[in-house]
Amino acid sequence: MKQKKYIFLAIITILVLPSKTSSALKKLEYLSHGLPEGVKIYKYRSDDRRAVLYVAEMDRRYYPSLKFRTSVARGRVLGRATVSDIVRQATRNGKNILVAINASFGILGGTYEGVIDNLHIQNGMLISPPNHHACFGVTKTGEFLMGNLKMNISINIAGKEIRVSGLNRERDRNSSLMLYTPRFGRSTKTNGGCEVVLSGVSIPLTPGYKSRFTVNEVRNSGDTPIPRDSFVLSAPKGSGVAKFLANLNLGDTGKLSVSLSPQNWNEVVEGIGGNCWLVKHGKIYKTANKGRRATKDDPRTALGYNDKKLFLMVVDGRQSGYSNGMSYRDVASAMIKLGATEAINLDGGGSSTFVVNGKLINRPSGGKERHVLNAVFITN
């Protein structure tokens, strides 16, 4: 394998952020790591050394040569890996990953040790559902979307329509009916209840999905294996829907439907969810000003865009003398100065990771990369 040459060019500029310290990022370092035209990497350092941040810019004119992509760790929901490991896995699968950062927050603990806590759409596959926080998506034509979503999953069988309350999440007493796909893992990891294997379905599950299915197995127990060509419905023991599922017969047929709203999100092929809308219509959004994170400096990861560019940002932090980090408001201000008209916050803290051409560029606050649930890429 040929070694790539790394070129480092320094550019001096003044970038003033309207933060609590009115810090100026007066030195801009442009790092070209053998990247193709249309992708640029910038390192910003504040005068007061309060924050060091890295920004990848993707020129949208180069679509589809350059693309935004997502990836779950280890190829499934039940898996965690470092961003570098996720990049290596994607590379083995034939992807050319130029830039990668960590992505979604997770629901940690419980039987599953962690699942993605918001939208994840990968290569057209709906893998994790949206919650009430802001999401970013790219349609098959390259259109960028940002917004708060709702998901509706329903099954029609035995003359009854039943709403499915969740997708690829830990089933609990409040989850009346959960749907598991092969992208979740090898089995449902549930502890009892009633579970039904649906065969004859179209694979994979996608936004705007419609498919017929056949009941292939009814189990009055948990931890059902998930066949690669099937889905599994799971209901908690003693619930009304569990009793309904238990009365289904092998060979019964039905319909499964999935939709996202707003409607245009059903065209999304790559999507990710954050926890806070930072910039909306070119202005700092109200959610960036709420709670202690609005003013507390920490490592941050964020994603933004305008009609010309995509921005991936990682802010180092919790390292006195090098970089303390940024508040939500500071990150929003930085995104606006870069030109972003829309931006969301992604998982930060020790998870904040910035990888270019397979090389770790930033300094994670824990001294090494943290294992995360998913990542986002710029690819060609």
C-alpha cells in the first residue's frame, strides 16, 4: 500500500465568536491529509487557549462523488466500537472513508449495555427510531433535511390494526409492542413475554416501508433468535397485546407499515439524530440556551450545513492548558461563523472523536478513543 503524503498549510485569520469570553480564533490551520477536492480540514485554536476544535467541510457541489454516510458499530445495534474501529470495518467492506466523527447519544445500561437513542438510517435501512430531538438526513437526491420527527409502525392481522411502540430498543413494561430487525443483533435479548417471528417480509426495513408477512413462529418466551430474512415482534408478559399475539396461528398473514413524518423524511437514505438543535435558519436556536450545558465548557461534537457545505465539528475539552471545551451556545456561534444555517449537537464528552483517513486527529478527553454506538462519515 502506498503511503499517503500529509501536507500541512498554515493560514492566519481572525474569527470572533460571540461567547461568554468573546474569544477570537485568530489562527486557522488548514490540514490537507491527502484528501480529494471538495473536502477541507481546519483546526481552530482560541487566543485564550480555552478551546481547540476541528472542522471538516464538504462541498455539496461534489455530490454524489462525495457523500455523507452513517454506520452502526460492528454492523448492528448491539455493538460498540471506537470510531477508528468503525472506520476500519467500513473500509474492509469497500468504503473509502475520508472523515469520521462520533454520532448519536445512547441509552446505556440494562440488558443491552447500550442502544442508539435517536434516529439512525444507514444505506436506506431504518435501524433506530427518532425520539423528540432534532435529526439530520440526506435523501437519495442529495437533499439535506433537519427537523424533529415522528415514526409510525403498525401491523394489520386477524382483522385488527395494532400500533408498534418501538424499534430495536430494549423492551420494558412501557413498551407494549417492540419490533426487532436483523440489524439489531442475533436475538432479541428479552426476558419472557410473547414473541412472533414474521417471515416473507421485504428486507431491509426502510422509511416508508410496506410489506406483507407470514407468522412463522409464536413463542411464549423471550430472547428469540432473529433470522436474517425475518423480523420479530415482542410483547411483555401479561399485556393485552401479548395475549393477542399468543392466539395467532402459524401461517397467518398480515401487513407491516412504517412511515416517518414529515413525509419527505421517507426519502432519506442516510440519517442521524442528535440531542439539541443548535442553529436554525442561521440563528442560535432556543434549545442551545437551555440547561447547564448551554454555558458549561465540555468536549463537543456537532453537525451543520448550509446550501453549499456540510460541516462536521469536534471540540476538544476537559484538558487544562490545552482545551477546556465549549458550551452549546459557543458551538452554535462557531457554526454560524463558519456559515452554517442549520446545526445539531451530537454526543460529546469523552466520545468526541475526529478521524481523517483512518488517523485520529483530535485529543479525546479520556486519553484514548471511547467505544461508541455509531459514527458518521464523509466518503468518496
